Amino acid sequence: MKLAVLLAVMPLCLPGCNGREGSRHETAWADVLLCGDVVDTRIAQAYLARAGSESLEELDALSVGADAELAERLQEVTSLMLLNTVSWSDLGAAPNLKALSRERFDSARRLARTLAGAERYETGEFGMTPVRPPTPAARVTFLEIISHGGWAVPAALELCADESPSSRLYGAMILVRLEAWGQLDTLHHMLDDDGAVSLDRGCFIESTTVGGALAMRLKNISTYLSLCDPDHPYRITFEAEAYLRRLDFYEHGPTPPGDPYAATNESRKQGGTMEATSWDDFWRRSRPVLAELWDQ
């Protein structure tokens, strides 16, 4: 499906480039991605990523000769896709797009390989320890992998298949921290993993299983719970918010000033996104809020 076709089913009206007003019938997603308008570019990234494999052909064409700014936007879309809608092998259908992300994918994979065969899982917790010890090297590596975003998903999946239960838990927890909800089947399968793991809680060692530790982590994550329930009243909102949190991260970087959940919280408060009835309705409601947050 061409991007222009994707646009035709989207009832948002986005401004076109060069100050030109473009309706959903006149402005293709590729044009929006090429525009300098921050909010519309970010929303376009969400739509393109959610379209998954259907948008790969045209994204691949955009990748040829892309300047540094466009290349970065395309890589961000790729990261969002890997989190939600496509696999690394799926990107074989878009070799030019895939090549843009090769370095980041390889970096995440190199880091993940150091967690293969792990003897224990480092939680990074220190409990009531009066003097905080240095962060364990494995935990530092875990956090570095997380910083790679969607490009770390293939590496996490390799860890999920490792012989070591602790390594499998690292893989699963990376997916959860990344909000890689495109891997729900993997996470559901790992809930049955009875491999024994020991979790260092700082003051004590907790003995459990891969599945047990994962279940404890997932049980209070609203996005996960909504995606597992087709009738969940806030399924659309929680799904879109997962995309929005990543877009906000792209906009502000790894250490955003103030509240890192400002975009989702303000969209709920000012845009009423908890009442959104569709994906389109969510972005229509949130757009004015994002304009205030990002166009500064």
C-alpha cells in the first residue's frame, strides 16, 4: 500500500510543506515526513510505523540519498516499527532503509552478547544498603541496550532464546522496558519459562523463575494488560501512548527536562485522550497539546 493510500484513510488534516495547507487527499505521508513541522512529522512517524510492512516500499525509496535530518527521521520510524509491527528480517524488503539502521542494530547486538550465558540476573536494586555500591557491569550493559530503542529488539530476542535462564530474563525485561509490544507472543511464551533465576534485591536474594519474575513485572503495566484484552476500554489510548512516549523521547532525548511523561499526561488532561474512540481520534485530540509541548 502506498503512503498516499495510507493518508487517504486518515481523517486528520495536516499542514503541508512550505506553509501550504494540505488535506488528507493532497498531502502524502512522505511529504509530511519531509516537512519541518515538528508535530506533524512526529505524528506521521507514528502512522508510518503502525502501518508496518505496508509502508516499507516507500520508506525504502525515501532512504536513497536521504540527508542527515531525513535519515534520522527514517531511523526513528524504523525503531518504532521494530518495537511494534515488523521484525529485523521483515526489513529485508527495504534494504536501503535497513542499511540506515545497521550500525545501531550491530551495536545493540554486541552489547547483548555480553549478557549471554549470564549466571545471575542483576536487578540494579540496593534495598536498605547504607552505602550504595557501584552499579553492576551487567546492569550498566542492560541500560545501554535499552538506550538503543527498537534496534535492540532483535538482540533481546536472541537473549530470550539463550540457554541461561538469567539471560532469557534479561531478554524479556529488555522487551518490557522498551515497550516492544509487537513481541507479545514471545512474552506470553516466556511466562511459562520455569528456568530458575536468583534476583539480587540488595538486602536479600529472591529465588524465582523466568516466568515468575516476568509475570510480576507485567501485572501492573496498563498497556500490556489492555493489549491482552480486546474489550479493554482504553486499549486504543494505551497503544497510542506507547508510540507517543517514544516520539517524546525522540524530541527531548534521553534526559528530557521535567516530567518524561508530560506528553501523555498533558494529552490526557487537556486533550481528553482517555476518551479517544480510535487511533485517529487520539492523535486529533493530542495534536494541539503536542504543539504546545514541542513547538517551543
